[in-house]
Amino acid sequence: MPSTIFETLTSAFFLNNAWPLMLAALAAGVVDSMGGGGGLITVPTLLNLGVPPIFLLGTNKTISAGGSLPALLRYRRANLLPKLGMKVWLLLIVLCFSMAAVGAFLSQHKAFLDRISTIVPILLVIVMSFMIKRWFWDEKKGKAIAHLSPQNDIDTPLLLIGKLKSLGTPLGLAGISLYDGLLGPGTGAFFMNFLEQHGVKTLTANAITKVFNLSSNLGALTFFVMEGRTLWPLGLSGAVSYAIGNYLGAGFVLKRGQGLVRTVVLVVTTTLLLRYLYRYFTSQI
């Protein structure tokens, strides 16, 4: 797309929609810090703002790419990030980074972009259903962060390596990272669920998820930036709010107080989805 059109789009979007996006990104960052799901807010927000499909995923990834870092640093200061060794961490980070870049490449196929306005809402409904099950069903059975004490909810490095040494671990992480580059919403929750299914305790899984999510976000963002597929004014303004929200949300996790926030998120996400679907279907008439 010519740079003059790009500049016109970004300036118009920024002047009209920066503040609504920043508020949405703040809420999304809070949710993301609790185990994923921030994209449930940012993606429908961008859709409602009318961001062109070719820029949708890149702009969303610009918003979320660095969001995991503040929460990650907060978990690290709380000694929740396991010491697996530089070699192990590097292998896991490279795996998530590279597979997300592959997913981002696939997301720019014309056949996919032509259908993205239909694919994304359907995907969001599926992801939201997964999040409802995870937040309000699994956690009642004792898997929730809020229902566990810190002493019983943290893995030692030795135990963690034992739980993650199976062949399914790299394959699972690769698949989730590929999805993150291809679409993205709910990736953090998928990482969390995958780790917990392998027996990783919740707070440890939450901290590790931040490493994986940051790596996959940066991998996808690298591709989108190289291809010029992001609206920088919107993306960067949203990124600041997203990072602040992630830092604040990590405090909710550490204090075991995320129930109300999650309920509000589901209401907001449902409202945004219904608004977009209404606009989408009325435009087809």
C-alpha cells in the first residue's frame, strides 16, 4: 500500500479512535496478565474501529507484543519464574518465536485475509467459550489461582523439567505459537492450559506463559513489521495501555483477586462482539 494512503489511514484512525482503543487495551492487559485472553477485547475493538483486514492482526500484535514483559518482571521479582538454565530457556524462546513468525506469514495469504472479517468473530466466540470454561468451571474444581495457596502452587525447577521433558511439549508449544501468529486471541490461556495439563502448578504456569507469550508475540510482530502490516499510531498508543494493564493485572494474580475483573471482561467482550456482528450483518443487507 502506498505510504501516502498508509499515513492517511493511520492519522485518521489515531485522531478518531486512540482513546477508546487505549481504554480497551488497558482492560485487555489486565486480563492477559491473569493467564491470557486480552485479544478477546483488543481484536473486536479494532474491528469496531474499522481497521482494514490487512492491518488488523499486525496492529493487534503491536498492542500486545510487549504487554507480557511488565507482568513477567513482576513475577520474576516474586520468585515465580523457575530457573531452568539459559540453554533450556533459549530453546523454548526460539521455538515460540519462530513458529509464531510462520503463523504470521500464513495469516497474510489472500484467501485468509478475504475471509478474516468472518473468521475472527467465529474464532472469538470459540475462544470465549474456552475462557468461560477455564475461568468459571475448571477453577471451581481447584485449578484456579484464587483457590490455591502460593506454597502449594509453585513448581521447583527439577519437578518442572520432569513434567515438560516429553516429546509432546515442543509440539504443543509449536502449535500454540503458530496459532498466535496466525490469529492470536486466547494464546496465553492456551499456553496456561497446556502447561497445567502437563501437571505444572498454576502460578508457575502463569509465569512461564509470560515468557512463551512474549516470545511468540515478538516473532509474529517481527514479520508484520517487516511487511508493513501495522498501524503504528494506534498500535503504539494501545501498547502503552496494554503494558500498564498487564502490570496492574499481575498484582490481582498475586493477591488472588481476579473474579470480578473476569466477569466484567466477558460482559465487555460480548458487547463488542454483538456490536460488530450487528454492523457486519446490516452492511450485508
